[in-house]
Amino acid sequence: TTSLTQVTKLIKTGSIKADDMLSYTVNIMPELYLYSSFHPNTENKLFMADYEFLIDHMTAFEHIVIDYDSSLTSEMLEKCLNLCDLIIIVVNQSNYHIEKGLELTERIKDILDGTEGKRILYLVNEYSSVISTYKAAAARLKVKPRELITLSYSPYIIKCSNSNSIEDCFVSAFDNDIRVASIKQDMVRAARIISEIGKG
């Protein structure tokens, strides 16, 4: 079972160890695992209690990423944000998405009464210097250029995604495949930015 309630119950009763969580995930690529548990009522307090318990006991993982749907309510958003050390908002370079990203930032600040020490970063997906320079993109998002994360546009990423082999794209990047050379640079830079913020 991958049911959140069942997995949580198994850990609480000692039927499985927290480190056994790997068995309940999908291995997307080396060092990257996905756990997903659909619940028909995402506002259910019992569900959120189980979710928080599971996050706290995912000791098999060094880093945990929560993929949040911005359409959820403020109460659910607040619970998710309280579990995070770092918040990354994904946008692209269109005026619409940048405005939405800035609006979400303000919503987060309102919910957390500021940001309570939590850092907010932006990741510009499908970045292209044809649309705007790196510095201009950072200025539109009101952040310092050295704190802006980008994932460059690449048709190869779309191709891999369409064929359900996205891991091949990232493996190719670190094999210095010219088709995704910029992706390797983006990932190394993103890791450095996140690491430096973590140290701060």
C-alpha cells in the first residue's frame, strides 16, 4: 500500500521502520524518489497530521521536496509551508506568470506573517536569454541575480518528458551532452544557491 494513512500507521506501530519508506516510493532516477498519496479531502485535519508525521519520519532522505498546488486553500498552504525550510516558486518569463509568482509570494508572506525566517527563491522554468537577460528577469522578480535559479529552455527536455524518460535528460547533462549542456550549468548553480542559503 502507498496509502498515507496506512503507511503512517505501519510506522507508528513499528511494523515498518522509517528507513523502509524507500519501499513505498517510486525511484525516478538515482537519488530521486517520489512518494504520492491521493486523498479525496486534502483539508482533512487527520490527513494533515499523518502528512506532517510522515515528513518528520522520512529519515531515509537527506532532502525532501513538497510539490504544492497553488490552488489549495490558505490553511493547507500554511501547513505545507510550516514543514519547509526553503520555498521555491516556479515561474516562466511571461508577464502573466511573473505577476502570479509575485502574488503568490505576497500570499505566502501574509499567511506566515512575513516569512518567519523562511527564504523564498524563484525558479524560472524554460529560461531563454532571447526573452530577457538574466539580470532583467531577476529585476522583474525583485530579487538579486545571484539568487535567481533558472532551468534553460531545451527541446530535448520536452522530448524526454513526452517519452517518460526525463531521467535520461539529466544523465545526459552530466555526461556533457551538448544538447543539454546548459542544464548541467543550471543544476550546479541551483545546488550552489540552495546550499549557500542553507548555510546562512
